[in-house]
Amino acid sequence: MLEIGSTPTLSLDDTDGSPIAITEYQGNDNVFIYFMRALSCAQCNAAVQNMAKNKADFDAANVKVLIAVPEDPADAAAWRAKKNIPFPVVVGRAGTAHAEVGLLRKVFGAIQQSGSILLDKNGVVRYTHVSTNPGASYNRSEVASAIAAL
């Protein structure tokens, strides 16, 4: 996983294939990226719904939320529309975004790790979280504390 204090450059695309450069947010916005295990992960879906329900809190803290998924753009777009997700959904341009930040496939390659990173306005990683356990993929109070510390 990315180290606290590092400044990553990720190769991401949104669901229509347009490139998303996290460097475009620098100087203006903090960025929180949640890496879902899979579109079918019930706990990951619950976490994203929790984030959507609390979108006003992210907006008030000037935090842009991106949801990274390991599936292809078409599946990601269909999922976003079906679930009415208010955040951009992104995929890796070459491979998965998960691999770019060091989230691995564990248990003989069967389980994709989930996790999250918080970047400040300068693009510096201020918070990271990695989970192989689906139930521990998102901790709202931990993320809120990290955002408050920005």
C-alpha cells in the first residue's frame, strides 16, 4: 500500500473511458479513493452507500470521493447507474487501480483486498487503510478523523 507522505500518480479512467488524473485536484481539493473488492461485494456496496448518505460531510470538508473498482468500465458504469452512486467510479487504465496502490489478491489469488487512501490538496497521502476482511473495508469514524486532521 502507498506510504503516508508519498505523492502517487495513478492511471485511472472513469466509466466512459476518459482519463482521470488525481493531480488535477491538487491545489483545490482533498481526494478520498475507496477501492472496492468487487462490484458484487455486499460489504463494499454498504460502505459506498454509507459514503453516499454522508456526501454532504465530504463536500463540507472539500473532499472529492472516487470509487475504484477492479471490473471493466462497462460493468462499473452499469453498477454506478443501478446503485445511483453520486461519485465518479474509476478503473485502472493498465491493469487495476488496486494493483497500482499495492492492494493485492490474497488467499491463493481468490480475494481482492479493498482499502482507501486520503490525499490532501497537495496530493500527499495522509491516510491509508487495507483490508482482506470484507467487513473491515471502511471505517467511517477513522476516515472522518483523518479528514478532520487535514
